[in-house]
Amino acid sequence: MRLKLACGHRKLWLQFPEDIPVNVAQALQSIKDTYPEVYERWCDSKGRLRSSLAVFVNSEHIRYRKGMDTELSDGDEVYVIPIIAGG
Amino acid sequence: MSGGYMGKILNVNLTTGKTQEEQLGQELCRDYIGGYGMAARLLYDRIPAGADPLGPDNVLGLLTGPLTGTPAVIGSRFMAVAKSPKTTGGWGDANCGGYFGPHLKFAGYDGVFLGGAAPKPLYLFINEGKAQLLDASDLWGLGVTALEDVLKERHGKDIQICSIGPAGEMLSLTACIMNDKERAAGRSGLGAVMGSKRLKAVVVRGRMKVPLHDKEKITGLRKKILKQPAPFYSILHNYGTCGITHDSALSGDSPVKNWGGAGTVDFPSERARKISDKAVVTLEGYKAYACWGCPIACGGKVVQKSGRFALEFNNGVGHKPEYETLCMFGTNLLNDDLASIVKINEICNNLGLDTITVGGTIGYIIECYESGLLTKKDTDGLEMTWGNAEAIVAMTEKIGRREGFGDVLADGIRVAWEKLGRIGTEYAVHIEGEEVPAHDPKFTPGLAPTYLLAATPARHTQGGELLIPPGLEITQGDKYVYTEKAETHWKLVCLVEVCNAAGLCMFGYLNYPIQAIPEQLAAVTGWDYDMDGMQKTGMRIFTMRHAFNLREGLNPLTRNVPGRLVGKPPLSEGNVRGVTVDYKTLNRELLEAAGWDTRMTVPSDESLRRLGMDFLIDDMSKVNVPAAAPSTNSD
Ligand code: SF4
């Protein structure tokens, strides 16, 4: 299964075995070793998503699905945005 | 006098032409810092209750803070203040970067208060501590761009200018005050106040140094602070605020289709990208721009010499539009034509218009037009349809010049709605006459009390859950749970009060550890500041501005609340669908925590004493505001 993890113009492609279900939390955890600098920006020391971020799956906020437990399918895009104010 | 202050302000009576220096008291500076804090304290005594905001009794202030023009991160700001002609005569203020603020201090003053009204157009020139009122008859009618060119030709390139364009001269409530051609003190309709005083510009020149209590310490602190940028830094540094346009449209933070639509449906990703981040900074000739002393440089210049929307001034070079402008004229109007927004930015800057106000007003008009309440006959033949870039550009120009239908719109939504016979009330999205900036309380519910309770309504830069600085320990929890938010909210609001009053840019607040602010204040002024003290000072400033409104008979709880802002009814699509913000509970708990009456918002004697504001107790006991209906959890 191939998933896209994106933030702005930065895109990471992740590959998972077809037969094991993967949720948003697991997709984020999977970059801990491969992209530690991105992981640290997104998750705190306890592995929780930072409160200044919002996560979307295929443009839909995960609040409308099952939050971090939202299960992902092949080709899904997990999109992370920082919540900040414009001037 | 402590460090950070030049120690004096200049009072100008424009009716008599007299100028007078006033020494600043230590206590005033320590308790109210500067900017709108100090101004609110002083103008509470100097603007009589009930004064006409566009009459000679109103006083326009341009004030810096103790960190303006110092090595502090980022001391680029000044504030314009006055009683607002826009919000039913409540307190008005607007914050601005550029170069004017620091240079006002280098010219010798922490601020200028301008009262009365000149019999003929004038401008004030402060040259190395010497103030002169000069004839501006030949400058009246000029756009901001040409005005700055003429004044620099006349007085030399080393001056800085704060001015109004034709919109301010014509007392349009959409008017702002400009500096460095393209930086705006946008909100509260203060351009009209300056116009009512027939003051075209304030020009400053000076090379005085701002006294620093501990120069070595503040220089060292700056170095240390700049090494600790938060992740937001790279977005701001690389793109400016246009870096968040796409994501905010997707998330539900930006207004879409006059606050009635959903980004994911009405302005999807591929359209939002056209007016966001890379699309903006890859425009021809892009060059980053920084306000005075700023390491972030979130601004930028672009070149647009040809095409339908070729720029008219500065040899085709203009400032890139920022997030608010991109949303108010982009997502809000379903307009993905970036060149048109670059052009609109030029028109607004040159004529002296607030882009949030004008974009919001045009959104109201387009929706009235699309739903058949207005026709081409009303709109001077312009087809005011969603995304019609040519018509939007043309209408912006008409508003700035009060031409034809533009005259109906030149004072913003509330006045236009009245003049048009109160049509399309649902589409008239404003709070007490102030158009709403491009951040949706349905996405950040904590913004609802910020918009509804602060002295200046509909203001995203007044703190709260939208603006969380790095390094602050707060409990947030689920943003859609509406109770027990008061402690965090007040903390966030009060810290921003001090940031603004100190003369700092909010992007420094959002990019560097918050503890840096009291440290820098202490190093520059020599007074003890810590996080607790900063919060108390912030609450004092918040209360002072609020007291000004109470004395005017204004209760923020009776402000109109546009249904679209709080999800009444809720949206059925997009990423804030189904959300209805329980702003009444948020407001009530905030008032209780502050010790303010929950129906009249009058501060209790005890809460005033806590802040050392005993002088207000008598006045507040006489406040006569309409009481709001009691609110309960079931509202
Ligand atoms: S961050 Fe942007 S707005 Fe703030 S001072 Fe720097 S250039 Fe100006």
C-alpha cells in the first residue's frame, strides 16, 4: 500500500504491506526514524500530534473520520497543516 | 526616564496650529507600556465621552512602544489610535510595521497626539526633534505613492512618512493610514479620522538613539533569541503570510464565498494554490521586503508591468499581497486570478484602503447581486459575480474614489446595507460595523470571544487561541468543548496586549520563545518584567480600552453576531461543517474569570483594584450600558 504524507509542498511517499491495516497515527509514527526532523515537528516527545497542527485525509479533517485511528487505503493523502494566523 | 522611551510625546492642536511637548511619567510607562496601552490611558482623559469621531474633539494618536526602534525582536511597530468612526464610536486602533515607528523615535518622540481640525490641509514635519505644521494644499488629492515621492523630493530620502490617500481625505470608513507606501494601519477606519483633521501626512526625520538600560544585555538577547526560531519561521521567511493561504482555505479557517461556502467544495486545492505560497513568490521580480530591523522579512515586492492588471506606479513594482488580502479578495470572492489581487493591493495601498474592509464589503455586494437583490443598473454596469476579477478590481477603485456605486460602499458593509435599504442582511458579515478578518471562529472557536469581547471588534490580532506563542505552557484540550477555556484564553489575550503595546511585531511573538518578551522589556527599560507581570499588565491594557467603550455606553455583549461566523445554521460541507460555536458560554466564563459583570461587562471594583486601576471605580459605577440577555449553558 502506498500513502502520501504531505505538508505544504513537501511530500513523502510511504510504502506499507498490503495486508496490514494502517491508521493515521501509525503513518505518522512510521517516519520517526526515516524523517526525524519532520517527525519532531509534528509529534511531541510522547508521540502525540502537536496541538498546533491539523491533519486531513484526502482533504477531510480527521475529526470527521476516526481521528488518529482513521484507517488509510492505498493512495490516500495524509496532509498536515500548521494552524497559524495570517497578517 | 527609563530606557526604551524618548521620554516625551508631542501634542498638536490642528485647529490653532500649536504644538506642545509633554514629558511621559514613569508610572504611566511601566503600567501601560506604550502603543495602545499608553494611548488608551491618556485618551480616556482627553477625548470627551460622546465626542464625534470625525469631529475636532477626537484625538488621533501615533504611538510607539519602548521596544520600537531597539535591538529587541522585532521592534518595528507603531500604533494608530483614536475613537473609531466605524464601530459606533468605540475605541479604535490599528497596528503597523514598516519604518515610520522607529523613525518617529529617532526624531525624538515616543508618540504624537493630534487633536482639533485644521482649517486647510496640513502635514506635520518632525525634523530632529523640531515640529512644524506645513501647508498640504498641493498634496491633497494625491495617492499615497505619489505623495511619498513628492515629499521625499522635497525633504530628502531619509524621511519616513505616515499618510492618508484620497479615501481618508473623503472620510471613507474603509480608509486606513499608510506608511512606506505599502504598509497599512488598516483597521477601525482611522484614515477617515486623519482626513477629518485635514492632516495629509506626518513626516519624520531623525538620528537620535533610543536609550537602552542595558545595551549589552539586549544585544546578547537578540543574538540568543534569533537562534531559536519556531517551525513557522521558515514559512514566513520563505513566503510571508501568503504561505498559509492554501492550507487555511482547505482547513476551513479562511472565508469562502462571503463566509457561506466551503474551501474543499467552492475553492478547492488547485484553485487555492493559484493564490498561495509558491504562486506568489514566483511572480516576476519577487524580492523579499523587511520592516525595520526584521530578520524574518515576510514582505515582498513583485513586478507586474503588463497584462490586464499591469501596475501603474513605481515602474510596475508593487508589494505582494499577504494572506488577509489574498483571502478577502480571493477565497472570499472565489477569485483565483492572482494578478488581479496584486493590482487590488496596489489600488488599496495607493488610495489608502483597508483590504479586509473592502474585500468583505465586495463579498456582501456580490452575494446581493448573485441572489438578484442588485442588478447591473445598481452597480454602474459592473457584473458583480463570484470570481469576476475585472469587476472586483474596478469596484475597488470606485470605492477608493467614492465614484458612482463606490460611494455607497465606501464606508463598509454596515453603511452600505443601510443605504441599500437593508437588503441581504444574512450576507452582511460584520461585527458592529467592522468587517471580519480572514480567520473563521468555526475553525478556531476561541476567536469568537476575541472578535466579540475585545474593545476593537472583529480583530484577529487581539490574541486568543489563534495566536499561540512557542514556549508557553497552556492547557488546550478539545477546541470544540466550550467550558473551562477562560484561563488559557485570558493568558493568550493578555500576552498579545503587551506584545502590541511594546511595539513588537506579532510574528516575532509567534516565532520565538514567549519568555523573550519580558526579558527584552527588562533589558531595555530596566524594570522588572516576568511572565506573571506581563499578564497583569496585559489585562490592565485590555481593561483600559474596554473602559473607554463602557463610558461611551457600548456593551460588547450587545454586538451583532453574524450567523455565518458561528455556524448558525451550521455549514453542511467542508472542514468546519456541522460546527456551531457556543460563544455565549465562552464569553460568560471569560467575564466571570475576569470579575466582570456577565450582562453589562462592567469590571468589579475588586478586579480594578487588583490591576491598580482604582481611578476607574467611580466612573465604572456610573456606566450606563444596555444589559445583554442572561446566557445559560443551554443557549
Ligand atoms: S515579520 Fe513581516 S510584518 Fe513583521 S516586522 Fe518582519 S517584515 Fe514586518
